[in-house]
Amino acid sequence: MAIITISRGSYSRGKEIAEKVAEQLGYRCTSRDILLDSSKEFGIPEIKLIRALHDSPSVLERFTNGKERYLAHIRSSLLQQAQKDNLVYHGLAGHFFLLNIPNVFKLRITADLEDRVREEVKRENIPVDEARYILKKDDEERRKWGLKAYGIDTWDSRLYDMTIHIGTFSVNDAVDIICHVVQKNTFKTTEESKKIINDIALAAAVKVAIVKIVPLAEVESLDGNITITTTKLPKKLKTNLYDQIITTAAQVPGVKEVTMLGNLDRRVNPFHKI
């Protein structure tokens, strides 16, 4: 039992591989569902959100702290899925959202540009030169999005446990390799990995709850004990801001205690029992 994340470019067969791996292992396969949740959160039509994620994060900048809210919501949604284990995720930045979880197998699927061009020509019925231009632009925009939104370069091989090139390997070869490697003890779910993911998922849920109040806060969890750290509070502070953050965090299921650390204007005991 494990969690598999697949990073891919357009027409690199990554979606097909993810679905076949999930079918062979009996795992759940998700990507679009996470986007649907986010489109509801921001009131953005799904197709516009998909275009924003592929082309430019500027659409999120129309919303107050849109980037922070988006990242918090997507990460929490994915972690909730990951808590159920046996998951293949082939959406955006899975390797970023599931950092520091030991039973996550992080993959990058690549393919030759000319093979992708032929697929684009066939599907879109466009000239070769136009298809090549579109794919190169798409690759660069996705890379820029990763750098701007997440601070990571999706082309950096160090982010992944394995990179598989379609062309050298067939789709079925890739599926066989992934299904074999994921059986290794390294990626098996353990009590320790369950505890880690539960802590990270709870911290992510608290982040979603407070992100509109303190969008730049960092949240950590240890056995239900939450620590919220912030050094950049909003300019217009309410006198009850501290209590608002504490109360909001405390309402998240699973939270036992909350500690606030940071540049608070009024000095109060930073440890609050729920």
C-alpha cells in the first residue's frame, strides 16, 4: 500500500499510465476532483481554473490572497485523499504538496517532443509547426507556474524518485516498472508514515481554516497539538485577531491544543488549551 504521484507534460501519456497503474494495483486515481473542489472554493468555473493553472496564476491574483488560499485548499484536499492510502495522483505538483511523507513514490513521465507533436496534430487537426509551438509554450508556462506558485522547477529531476521516458519505454513497460517498484518496502505504508500524514493533513486543514485571517501563517501539527507561527500579520489588526485565530483553529476536528507564535501586538499567553 502506497501513494504514487505522477508529474507529466501534455501528451506524455502520464494520465493513461496513472489510470492503468491504479487499475492494476486496485488503487484510487485522482486529479480532476481536486480541481473541482478548488473551483467551488473560489467560485471560478472549472475550465477557467484549469486554464489558469496551465497558463498563468494571474487569475488567482484577482482574489485577496488568492495564491495562498489556492495552495492551502489544494494541499488539504489532496492530503485528505492521501490519508485513505492506495492513491495515484497525476495532477499538478503532487510532489510539492506531499513533501516529507515517506510512503510517497514521486514520478516524472517524459516523452520526445516530436512524438508529442504528432499526437497534438492528430488530436487537434493542426499543422506540425503550430503543434510544436503550442507544446513548447505549454511546457514553458507550466514551468513558470511551478516557479511562481510553488517555488519549484518541475523539470528538476531531484524532485522525483524516478523519471520514465516514454519512447524508450512503452506505456505498458512504464506501468509494469511502477507497479514493481512501489511494492518495495521503501514505499509501504507503516504506522509511522500514517502518523506523519495525519499530522500534516491536520496542519493543512487548520491552514485552510485560518488562511483568510492570516494567509502567510505557517502551521505545524504533532498529535493534534497545533503550532501557528506568523511574522506578517495584516496591517489593519482587529483587537480580537488573536482570539479569532485560536478559536477558528480550535474548531477543526482533531485539534487538541493550539499555540500561537509570532509578532502579535498584544502580549498574551501563547498556549491555549482547547
